[in-house]
Amino acid sequence: MNDLISMRDLSKDEVLYLIDLSEKIEKGECKPDMSRKLAALMFYEPSTRTHFSFATAMKKLGGQTITMRGTASTSVQKGESFADTLLTIAQYADLIVIRSAIEGAARYAAETVPIPVINAGDGANQHPTQALLDIFSIKKTQKKLEDLTIGVVGDLKFGRTVHSLVQALSDFNPRFYFASPSHLKMPPYILDDLTQKKIAFEEIREVEKYINTFDLMYVTRIQKERFADPEDYEKIKGSYIISESMLKEVKKNFKILHPLPRVDEISTDVDATPYAYYFQQARNGVYMRQAIIAALLGGDK
């Protein structure tokens, strides 16, 4: 693994290896040393969890970070090209973590610089490190990855986290139920991949009808920033709201995951139930991102 750009680039064995390494790091059984390494965090889009967890992960490994948030204080304002910005930062860092609104930006970065690149989200395309921490969280809560029934709810068209997650889980024989507003459905290319792999899935409208069959439910917000017309967003926001009253007969092993930030799609009354796992999920991101950094920079040996 030279870069981490898409879940399509990882084999099942590589995913399992990163989960195993994350577990060992969490338990203190493996302590990668990045004390002489520096990661450049290039965030062209806003971020809380991804940015802070990468910074935390690198520092817990003994490494350092430099950060670019937006372009307001950079030479991009003077007309510097994306390639020149990347090549310059590659002179200072051992690793680049990049988030961009432009699909394919991370892949371009990986093809441009001689150091490893991690995709921290490129538009509505991919978010592989989120998918990996999600799978790590699923393994921790379900004690397995194979043969799970999973509800995926919310913005499935623009939700890059669900694109990466569904692709990653397709190696573990899941059954998916996809619930979304009619024009925010899962992209056809994702569904085509599932069909080719003979993975069972169903597109549904009513979550309550199926929720008691789920082992877990992955909820995403409707992504306001992806709408060209704010009125279109206003028409469908709140299409799915998960409340405590919906959870009375769910399975004992049932868990709710969410990549966060949350808007109104999960009521706060769910937080106190044993089914809420989204804040623990965010914590798991540190262990997984430590594992990814170590694997890319040779600190996992």
C-alpha cells in the first residue's frame, strides 16, 4: 500500500490487516514510532473529526503535523497551481493527508508527489479512512464482519462515507437496506458493483418497517453543501429522523453508527440508549488512522 485513495484499492486481506493493527495499537500491543516523521494536513474543505483525529493519531505516534485549512493564507491566492502547491509541501512532509471538494483530487495528488497520500474525502466520491474506522467499529460492536444485515439511511447520493463503506463491506457477504429520499439514492455504479458480487440489497422508503431486522444502522446527514439550490435542501431535510421510540424492539446487538456531524437525523434522546455508538466510533478513528499512517510509513513492522 503506497497511498490510500479509494476502498477499491484495498484487498480484503489489507482491510483485515489494518483492523488487526488498529486493535493492537488500541491495546498497546503495538507501538509504531513516527518520531522522525511529519504529516501535512491539507484541508481545502471544513473538517472536525477527520482533521483532529489525524493530528491526534500522528502526535500519539510521536510525529508532527503541519496544517493548511482552506487557501486564504496560501499562495493559491496568488495563482499558484494545485500541482505546485503539492510539490512544494512534499518537500517538507513525509505524508500528505488531503481533503478537497473536487472528486479525483486525492488521486491526482498521489500521481503528482513522491510521498504517500491519504484521501480524507474528495467531494461526493470517496472517504476511505472513514470506511476503515467504520469497519473497525462494526467489528468491535458485532464481534464479526461476515453476514450482517445493515441499514444505510440518509443522503446516499452525495454521502462519500457510505460509498466507501458499502464497497468495503461487500467483501463480507452483507445484506443491505438503502433508505433515502428518491433523488438521493445510492449511485448506480455502487449498485452495479453489488449486483456483480451477488450481494443482496433492497432500496426501501420506510426505516421503521425494517429496523428490527438490522444488526446495525449507518445514518448520514442530508449534505446541504452539495445542493446548488438551498430550496431543494429545505424540501428534503428531516426526511429521516431516528428517535428513541423507534428502538423498542431492535436486536440486542443493534448499534447506530454515524460519521458525524449530526444535524437532525438522529434525535438526541437516542444518545443515552445502548444502541448509540457514534461518539465511540469517532474515537476509533484515532486508532485506525494511527494504523494507516504506520502502514504507509513503514512503522507497522
